Amino acid sequence: MHRDVVEALAEGELQPLREWLAGNQVDTEILHELPQWNSTRFPELLPSSRRLADRTDWATAEILAQLPKVAPVPGGVPLLLLFVLLSVEAEWEISYHYQPMWDTLRGARDCLRRHGGMVSGPDALLVRAVLALMGSLASQIDAENAMTTGQSEAHEAALEAAVAQAREAAALAERAAGEFPEISGCLIDRAEEYQAYNAAVVVAVRAVRDCFATGEPLDTAIEILEEAETGSDITNPVYMSELRAHRFALMGLNRARHEPWLRIDQGKLVYLYPFATRGVSLQTVLDTIGEEAEGWLLGGVAPLSLNGSLKLDDVWDGADAFKRHYDGSLVVLPRVLMHGADGEELGRFQAEIRFSKLGNHSVRFASDITDASPAELYAMMLRAAPEHGAVRVSFEGSPHRVWPRLADLAVQLAEDTCRRLRENEATAQAGVVARQGMFQLVVTVDAASTTPGPANGATRHEVSSASELLGAVGAQLLTNPVTYLIGSLAEWIRYGTDNELCSTATGLIGEQTVRTSNTTVIMALGTAAFTQGTRSSVVEFAASLDGLFAGWSLELADHYRRVDGFQARVDAAEHRQGVSAQALTALSRELDVEKIRLNDFATEVRSTIALIRSPSLLSSPVVADSLRLVLEHCGFEQRVAEINTMIDAVVDEQLGVTIEKLAKQREEQEAREEERRENRQRAKLEVFLAAIAAAGISGVIQVLQAGYFQSDEAATWAVVGVVVIFCVALLLGILVWPRSGRRR
């Protein structure tokens, strides 16, 4: 049994082990889902924002529930734990959500630490071996996390821990080889692979750090990576591809060691996270913020100040015919600190929330760049992304409230703003549109220099033009977006400076603005600091429009859902008998209200777009033209076309068709009800006329009889009376009968 399962594992097939465990009544599905970021078994988790709840206790409980099912079987518990290990490995290949992986591995180790008494003898040795492998895997994930956060020393320490734990696992498994040769051999092979891979990478990490510090060559490290890649200890294609990626990056660094390397002597980073409010008018939101925001707690801290203006320069003193302009309110928060897992301070950021009269709100973190190397700039830029590794982000003075990355804190601040707004009666219906992936990084380069190689102590040469800056090693960071993943050490060295992912605009004195999907770089070397404010505000204004469009799209989605509901009700009415015209009229009124609401929304959207496009938004035609270029580069017109298409689709194709269908139903139902009324009227009339006819005939006979047997004068009056009766009957018929006829 063990041989078949182990041989399949050697071929990379997990299914035989899963089937064997299932045959012993083990719930393999829940074990396999424990490390998955999007598992549906944990409904309180928030995978969309990567803020996942701790699963350690769940993992401990689930693994403990399965242990008794395999404990009586020799080798059963080690195979169960091996299945958990392989499930974490599989998830690690496709996900940057490290937390559930760490929690699963920690939960398995806690479970066996507390309940290891149910295994003994050789089984216990194998269990300890698998737990050591789990420790090694957790350290490897720690190492990748450190790589994505730019912590070289922490990266090295984690790799060394992974090597040591893999070595321990191999020794423990070897001691159980006599009783369980197949399982022992499988664990030894995996431990040796862990050991060989991480030992090679730790050499590369040290070599890269030495290269950045002193310009040391990387030939030895490249050779070690190649030996590990082609050696017999590593057979996993994933590990082999990673070693190859590390080797290629080191080769790129080695070739560039004697070229001019970029240093950002002075600059600024702005991490911008746009969001939108909805459900309440913008003016009501701004009024509520102006009246109450100073007393709010946002992210657990009180604002330092509240300003009734965004503190823009007077180039934004423009207005359209309706006196609209770009401004708003500014909530200044305490400084934000970022620390690594080892307590090392990684950065400090000014924090504020900007509320705009146009609806393009944003959370803004800013930090200065001082004498930054390409590797340091790379680490700083990565901090904007939701894929950035887990660190400790907190407000200064509030170290106990912690977020794993800036993107998490930004979303929290937007959501807290919404919660505070809902506490006010005027804004009780407020909602917020915010997500981590909606970010823009603005990099301003005020002063730069180059060194002959990566070493910091070398002679520097001042960079005086954007073209010279773009020719230095490290400039490729400025012309590429912030990546969503990192595949190797110093991966940025392989980026191309000229690529299709960026667009460039050149200003009056040669300054350049480079735009990508999530970055905007302002290269304004040798310009006065006060002139940078206008450029930065234009760029940040364009970047903050992402939140505005996201809010509009969600608002339009709400309209779509409501109209879709109306459409379903109209369809149901069409197939249901006995729906009155009154009910259809009420439904028609609801549709009219929705149409007015949708038209108002469309008018607001299009008028705001017209203002953003208008040169009158800015007082300077030159700056207005700069904004136009930035908007072109960020795909503004494409997004406008998309939102207009969506509006037209809902208004014309969906709402219009529904209204026409309902109108036809109303017309048909009213015609049917009119026909029924006419039939009822005709029946009443026929009965009435029949009664008159019967009474009239008998009366006429009586009158004639009375007049005939009396005098001639009485007979004459009897004839006159009969004529009068017939005239009155005719008049009644004319008054009653033609009414329905005229309606027809």
C-alpha cells in the first residue's frame, strides 16, 4: 500500500494519497482547503482584501478530528500530515496569501505537539520528520515574504532556518527507514530537495547583498545556482525554474556591475488609494465631514487636523458656468510607521484622507526619498501593492493596532469613514467603494546621480536630464509598473527601459512624466521645489479618478439590478392572469421614478466628465494641456466611453424595452377592461329596455282601451299619451346607447 502511494508521490501525483486517506474516512477536502485563500468553508474571512482571519485553531481542530481515523494504521498519521504539507505546497505555487499557509502549518504542529501521544515508535519518528519539513516549508514562505518586502537579512535568516529544518527532517526519517522504507525514502528525498534548493539560494542572497555594497562579482553564486539546478538532488520543476530565474537575475547584475548606476538623491513617493462614497450627495458628505470628522476615530486614531480645503495652489482656481471646481476637505492623520517582522523600521509616511467635491476621494501616504539605490527604490515601490509581503503597519503612538501592508490600512480608513458617516442621520445611507488593487504610486525625482557600479561609496556624477537618467542602471524601475509578483532576487535588473507598458510626456524645460498602469513618475531634475506642487497635484488628480469611475460603475450596477427586477415583474405580469390595469399603472409609476433617477445619475456623470475635460477646470491653459496629456495616458477617454456605453445599455436597451413592454401590457389590459365594462353596460341596458318595453306595451294597451271606450276627446288624448311614451323611450335610448358606441 505504502509503495504505491509513495511511488505516485514521486511522480508528482497526489490523487492516490488522497484516495487512500478517503478510504480511511478522512475528510481530505477540508484538509486540502485549509491553506486556500478563497476557501468557502470560512465565511467570515475577507479574501478580496487579503485580510484573512487566523486559521491556526481551525487547522488544529480539523487535523485532530482526522487523526483517530488513521492512527491505528501503521504509517497513517505521517501520511496524513504529508498530505497537509503537499496541500500547502500546492497552494503556495498559486497564491501570495501567506497567512492561511502559515496558519495551516502552525496548526498541524500544534495539534501533534498537544496530542502526539496517539503515535509511537517508528510512526513517531516519521511524524517528527514531517513536522520538521513543515517547519522548513514555513521558513521558505518566510523567506519569500522577506524578499517581497526588501529585507535581505531576514531573507537570509529564513533560508538558513529552512536548510537546518530540512536537515533535521532527513535525519529523523532515516532512523525510521527499517520499519517504513517507502515513506522514509519519500521524506528523505523531499528534505534533501528542500536543503539543496535553499542552500543555493542563501548563497545567492549573500552574494547580491555584497554586490550592492561593494560591487563584488557574482560568478561563484551563479555557478552554485547552476549546479543546484542541474544536480540530482532537485527534481521538482518548480524549484528548478526558480533557480534558473535567480541565476538569470544574477547574470544581469554581473553584466551591469561596471555601468553607471542610478541613485535618487532627493525625491518623494506618494501612495494613493482612490475610493468613492455613494448613496448620499457629495455636498452632504463634505458638510458632515466638516462638522464631525475632528471627533472621529479612523483606524483607531483621531485626526490631527481637519482642513476645509485640499491646500491646492491657485492654478486650480478655475470654474465652469455652474461655478464648480476641484477642491474639498482634508483630514490629516498621525504618521504611519512600517516595521519588519524582526522590528526593523522600514519606512515612515505622512497620512491623510482627501475628500473631493467631484467625488474622486483618496487615502494618501507620502514619504521622502533620500539617497536611494535601485534596490532600495524597488523595495519602496513594492509597498504600494496588495501583493506586498506581510509587515507591521501602524500609526505612530498606536503600536497595538497593526495592519500587514499599506493597502490594508488604506481600505480600513475608507471603510471607517463610511461607518462614521452612517452614524449621522443625514448620511445614514452612505456607502463606500474601495479595494486594495485600486492604487497609484507617484514618484517624484528632484535630484539624481550615477555611480560607476552599484557601490555607494564610489564617485558620483550629477544627472541633469531625463534622458541621462533613463540611461542608468535602475532607471527601468521608473518606466515599469509595480509588479504583482516577484519571481527572483533583484528581478528588476531584467526589466526593459523601453517597453509598451508606459507612455511619456515632456514638459517645457525637459521634465518628463512617465505613466504606467499603476505608477506615474515625474522626472523634474533641476527645477524649483515650489513648481513641483502643480505637477504633482495634476498627476494625483488624474490618479484619483479610478475611485470615481469605480463608484459610478457600482452605482450603475445597482440601477441595472433594480431595472432587472422591474423586468422580471413585468414578465411575470405578462404571464399571470387577472393583473389589473391599476397594478400595472402603479408599476409604471415605479419605473418612471427609476427612469428619472437613472437620468439624473447619467446627467451628473456626464457633467462631471465634461468638467474634467474642460480647460476651465484650471486657470492655466498650459497646465490644462498637461492634464489632458496625463488623462490620455491613463486611459481616461476609454473609461468614459465604457461608462457611457453602460449607461446607454441600461437606459435604452434594458429600461426602455421594459417600459415599452409595460406600456403595451397596460394598453391591452385597459382595452380588455373597457370591453368588459361595455359588455356589462350593454347587458344592463338590454334588461332595462326589456322592462320598459314590457311595461310600455301593457300600459299602451291599457291607455288605448280606456280611451276607446270613452268619448272621442278621451280617445284623442290617449293617442297623444302613447306618442309621448314612445318619444320618451326613444330619447332614453339615444342618451344611453351611443355612449359605448362613441367609445368604440
